[in-house]
Amino acid sequence: MIKVAIIINPKSGKGSGEDFIEKLKSFKVPNSVNLTIYITEYPLHATSIAENISKEFDRIIIAGGDGTLNEFVNGFDVESNTSIGLLPIGSGNDFSLSLYKDKINIDKILMSYLSENIKLLKTDFGMIKLTESNGNIILKRFINSLGIGFDARVAYLNQTNKIFSGSLSYLISILRTFVKFNSIKFNIKIGDKRLNRNALFCSIGNGESVGAGLYLMPGAQIDDGYLDLSIVDLKSRIKLLKLLPKAAKNEIKGIPELEQMRFKKLEIVLETPYYSHVDGEIVSSKTKEIEVNVLREALTFMILE
């Protein structure tokens, strides 16, 4: 028997999680599979579940968005041989855009995860040590992205938006941030390089996109042993409005306002503390310093043939 667990966030996607729970009730599980279902009940519950079951199952499937996946990754034992699956039913499903290049079919993905033979991909993740302006230190993993600046403020507004979901919620949050936002001074160290930038934001990606499909880290790969830094320096807000549609179409690579670098270790100091997020979830509103490292091939994901 194949021991499989599914961790479901019922609040994912403004109702998609509840719909998925109902769907599972009538789903025919293969005879070769022993399935256990866990339903999260409070913030960070997926982290504690992961801490308890990382080595108890052959496969663990996460049904939720980037936030639920982030919770799971922060509790998962990287020494485990367990394979991980992702059913992207959240509001933001950016990591899934790197994991599955084609249009997503939840039923097809689930059937694949429960089949005898599965295709696997070793992926990286990022680790941060964040120091707040009051000296408090936060240690965190991220599977898809880390952002400081404009996109982090957007993530904060998106996270607190109780009315809209998905791309619409993110767009509204962008417009609200756009009205008042000013650039931030970043002091960045990558290896022997030291950079001083006055920019709208720094985005660090394991995957390519943030905010439900904005490709701010074009070319980033989840299995190359590196993280990708994107610094966007725009002199006017009008240029920002022109950039966003291009980012949605994955067409910003090579534009003069975008500076990109690939790295394994990076340090950032902000002259003025500000918001930061990992995988769309706010980490701090008073970020002062961040150290970022990549852990190569630390997770094993199931992917489609």
C-alpha cells in the first residue's frame, strides 16, 4: 500500500478549499492507496502537521495556495524521503506556474499523485534570516519568492483584503499601493559585489512569478541551485503602470529598468525599515536586514508526465 496524506486548507481561494473537501467525499481512491486527510484549522497549522508527519507517509499532497505550501515547507523535515505534491487551489498559485508549465487540471493532477508510478523533480528552496528594526530575528523558509518594497506592501494589502480574491485582489492592492508609494534605498551584497540601489522593490525568486502570475523574476528555475534577484528601478509611476501588463505576459526580461542577478547567498540592508513577504505572506512590516541562502535539491516534488 502507498501511504498518502492530503493537507487541505479549507479557506484557500476564498472557498476553493471547501469545494475541494466536498469533491474528495465522492472521489474514488485507488485500492493501492491508504489515504489520510488533514484539514487545517488555524494559521500555521500546516507547519505543525508537517513537523509531525514528514516521515510517516510515502507522499504528502498540499491542497492550497502558496501560503499553505509555505507553511508546510517550514515544518517539513528535509531529511525525509517523502514526495510532495501540490494541488494549487489558493488565491495565489505562483509556485505551481513553475511546477506545471501547462494549464492546471486538479482532477488530473490528483489522479497522477495517487497512481503507482510518479515522476519526481528535486527542487530548491530559500532560507532567510531577517532582522527587524527592534533587533528581533526571524528565521523562515520560502519555496517561491521573497519580496521587499512595493510588492511586499501589495502583499500586505492583498492579505488583508476580505472581499476579492486571485488576480483581481492583487490588482486592487497594486493600485492602492501605487497612489502613495516612494522608492526604497537598498544596500545589497552578493559575493564580492556591493550594490546601492534606490528602487521600487527587490524580488527574490526560486520561481518566476508573484501575485498570481506577475513574472517579476523571468528565467528563474526551481531546480538550478540558485535564487534570482530582480531589482526594479522606475523613475515614474506611469512607467510602473506600463510595466505591470508586461510582467503579466512574462515580457519584462531585458527592459532597462530591470536589473537581474543569480546568487546562492545575498545580504540586504534597508536604510528605512519596510514590509517584506515570503510566498505572498507578510513576514515583517519593519524589515531592516535580510540574509538569504539557497538550499539546493532539498525537496522532492511530484510532477506530471
